[in-house]
Amino acid sequence: MHVRRTLPGWILAAAAAAVLLSACGEAPISGSGSRPVLVARAGDAAEAVESAFPGEVRARAESPLAFRIGGNLVRRHVDAGDAVRQGQVLAELDPGDQQLQASAAQAQLAAAEAELGRARADRARYATLARDRLVSASTMDAQEAAWKAADEQARAARAQFEVARNQAGYSQLRAPRDGVIASRQAEAGQVVAAGQAVFTLAGDDGREVSIALPESHIRDFAIGQAAEVELWSAPGRRLPGTLREIAAAADPQTRTYAARVALRAGDADQVELGQSARVYIRDAVDAAALSVPLAALQPGPGGGHAVWVVEPGTSTLRSVPVRLGAFGERHVTVVSGLAPDDWVVVAGGHLLREGEAVAPVDRDNRPVPLDGAAAEQAQ
């Protein structure tokens, strides 16, 4: 009797897999064409050196306003955001004490002038007697000295009265120029000291944007350098400006240099105090410098940077170490390492390897010829 034996299922499955793997190993690999890569020539450095800085719209002249005397603040006539005119009364102190001091000084002046009148009359009488030799010369000298002393006392009393009268006038805080009240620091009923800020006045004589420049690139900026201001409330619209001021010393905490970008007079009415803005400044660099997109950078030898360059004759990749300059928002300046006619891979460089054959394409996915006159026609 013949007994038919069957093999277990797992043995059959393993055998089938071995056959399939053997067949795959013998078949040729398909799809071995060159990898498409996006390339571009090293661009103009003007695109690479535009730096952006956050800023705030400020007045060119901002003055803290304070009383010249201390006292009780009894009235505040304006608030933050109010437009004021030169000479307008902004706030008042209780003038009681100053008025009393002015009255006392006026009384002292009246007494001094009365004493001066008496001394003047005595001097005139003694002068008549001295001409008739009825009084001695020393007596006449004494009257002359008394008249001079009374005259000086009257001058001093008059000066004290003027000071007291001015002090009474200082109880009113007036706007020194046209402008806008940017902020207030005191309220009615508060006792303020002489020189204590009550308001901050933003003058109408220009608008600027306050920014902070990095210490590491402070040598790249200069007063008079052109800039562009883009308000966050109006994206895409840039207002021309000029770098007007750079602080002489860095801030001890942030290690940045405060700077002001002045707007044109005609653009001042298009911005409001306190608005957020972005300032674009083109750094001063060597006109012969080139640039590449930031995405083209790859790790280089020794911790530096490199880019992939496509060889024109063979369309193979070559890693080229580069020395970089100023970083921009989308590009970076290449100081050395590249030639103006080099074709650089600008995307996906981390997937490539040295010597790999590639198919260069442009941003419209069109083939890019790299050699001869055809390369120039692609430009």
C-alpha cells in the first residue's frame, strides 16, 4: 500500500520565496536614468544682502514734559493720543503757594522802592547843603553810600519779584511745540515733583522707525544708507527711508545698536505712532560677490559650507567648499569658491552624492543645457 506524504505549508512558502528572489536577482534593474535636479547660476549679490529688522514707528522728536516746580496736580486738560498746539495749556498745579510768594515779593519790592525814594531825596538835600559848605564832605559821602545801597536793594527786590511771578506762571504746563501726546505719567490729584514727567510729547516734525542692529554686523551699516519700510498693516508696500542715526554704543543687555530710519516727509501721514514695521536694509558688499539660495547650502569639510556644482561636460555632481558672507532673507553671499558661470543645485542637495550623474532642470521643469552656446541661450 502506497502512502502519499505532503510537505508542510511553511516549507512550500519558503521555497517559493527563494525562487522569486533568485529570479529578481537575475533581472536587470530598470529606471536607472539620471536624477533630475533643480539648478541655477550664482546670482547677483544684491539679492543676498537684504537684511530685515523689526521696528516701531516713533516720532523724530519725543520730549518728556514736566513742571518746573512741584505741587498738587489739580487739572489735566489732555490725554494720550490728543493733538496739541504750541502754547496750549496741558495741565495745571494748585497755584496758591506761588501766588502768595509773588504777593510777598511784590510787597518787598514796594518797600525797597520806597526806601530808595527816601535815600534819593536825602541825597539831593545834602548835595545842596554840601555846595553851600553847610555839611562836611564825609556826611555827603555817607548819603551817597546810603542812596547806592537803597538802589541795589530795590534791584534785588525787583529780581525776586520777577522770579516769584515766573514761579506762579510755572503752575501751568504748556506744549512747547505742535505734536501728539504719546503717553501720560500723572493723574489729577497727584503731587508731582519739579522735573517729574507728566506727558510725553511726540512732535510733528517727522516720523522714524526705531530698530536694533546686530553687534556682529554693525560694520555693514552706515548713516545715510538706503532702507525700505514695510508696515505690518500694509504688507507688500514699501516706503523709502534712510538710516539717519546709529547709537555710538551697544545696549549692555541686548548687545544691539539702537538705530533710527527716517521716512520721507510726504510719507509721514501714512504711518501712525506705535505701528509695527519691518525695515529692509541692503548691506554694503563687494560688487563682485555672488549669491546662492539658502537651500543650496550643504555641510562642508571641517564644519564649513559647500554647494553641489554640476559639471557642464558630464552633468555629474561636484561638491565645492564655499566661504560665505552676509545672510539675507532668502539668499546668502558667496565670497569665494564659485565662478559666475557655475551651475548650482538649489534644492534637495541632501539626497545627492559626489560624482552622481544628474539631469539639470529649471523651475519650470525644463531641461537646462550646460555646455556651449546652448547654455547661454538658456540664460
